[in-house]
Amino acid sequence: MSTGEFDGLPGVAVSLLKGGVGKSTIALNIADRLAARGHETVLIDLDKDGHMTTQLGYDDAYDREANLGDALIDGEDPRELLIETEFGVYLLPSSNELENVETRLKDERFADVKLRRNVVEPLIENGYDYVIIDAAGGRGKLSDNALIAVQSVIVPLIPRAGSINGLNKMIGRQISPIRENIGLDILAITPNMIRETMGQRNEHRTLVENLNRKFGSFVPEYARIDSEIFDALDDPGRSVDDIPKPGIRERTAISRAFKQGMPVAAFDEDCDQISKFDHLADLVEDHTHA
């Protein structure tokens, strides 16, 4: 359990200070896997663009007058904002007012703990088991609130130039200060949208190899590869019988499911990547009971 002013609460924030890495998809599928185990699970869309909310088909909720800011700043009951989805997860939708909420937070006392005290704690106290947060992209009060609210984070990275650099910046500018002052645990740094095999040099392998060599203790089991295997792959005189396919793999079922407003298990129960989301859900459960 984290040390600091607070104890960690049941849940996780899925976060990176850059968009387009699949945060929303991963958050949705972790929430779904927890709900499938019988847990009352809340999914908070803290993205100002409301990508999760609108993709799940709740455009009206994104535009409604009552919004997340009412609970976050004004202390209204967050349960009044929840939407029960068809797949058993409770959504606390984003709002077109979140940009204004971000601005208002700058003038609030104890601004960084508003989400924790006014939203997450009341939900847990009223019987919800887990809170999964699709964190806001970019550094700001909302992004900090997401990490502080549950004090645990899963960071997704995709195979593109600058991914590791972006991770290092997030650790230095956000994760480390919160970790030192309040307490924050990295549950996983997961490669996402991996398509290529590890047998050839490409951005996919570069990402997976760099994560394993530099951040190995945070790499989930499904993406973990021993350094000796990478060395063997680069040695013409050695052969690797079973070239690994690590990470959350790029699958049409995952992208189609999200476009249709559902987790992948509801779209294609035979998708071979569901086990990856189950593993991330395991990490959330294990951390809660540690």
C-alpha cells in the first residue's frame, strides 16, 4: 500500500500526458473485466473531449447541465450523475464544462484532492467496489486529480517515435512528485497496439525492448521478455524457436468494439486479447488487497 498522507483507494487511473495511445479503450476493458467478476465498478471519463462518453453513445450526458464539475467542486452527490451501461459498468460521464472546471480548480483550495474527496471517496463509501479513471490528456489539475484520487496508475504506450521520452517526462514531471508527496504506485506500463513480431527491428520491437530493459519491473507478464531473448534474436548464429508476441496486440475486434460503444468481451468473447485486460484487472484487485 502507498505511503503518504492517504491510503490508496480501490481502482486505477489509466494515464499518459499524450493522447492517442488507447487510454480510453484500456480503461473501459479493465472496468468491464472487474464488473464481469461481480464488482460494482465505476468508470470516470475525465477527458475534457469526452471521447469515452460520446463513443459509448452518451452524447446527451456530455452536454447536460448537471455534470462532473457539480460533484468535483460543488460537492454534489456523484451517484446522481452515474449511468448504468448495458454491460454492467457505471459510467460517470465527461462534460463539455470540464474545460471550465479545470480553470476553476486553479482557484480552489486543496484543488488536487477534489476528485478523491468529493467523488471517489463517496462512491466507495456508498458501496461501489472499484473506480477506474480515464485520465485527462496533458498536464493539469484534472490529470493530477486522477492520479491522486486512487494513487495507482497504468500507463499505456504505443509504438511510435518519442514514446519512451514521453514516459520519462511523465515520470519526472508528474508521477515522481506525486509519489514523493502523497504516494502513487505504478501498476503497469503496458505496450499497446502492438502488431509486429519481435524478430525484426521496428518501432514495435523497439518499444517492447526498451520497456523490458529500462522499466522491467513495471512491465506486465504478457509483455515481459528476458534480455537474453532479445540478444538471441539479434545473433545470426542463434535461433529462437518461439518468437514472442508480447503486449496488447492490435486487433480489429478491439477497435470495432470501442467504435460500437462496448468492451471487446461484449463484441467478441473469443478475442485472444481479453486475457490481457483480465491480467490488468488482476493487478488492480491485487493492489487493492495488498
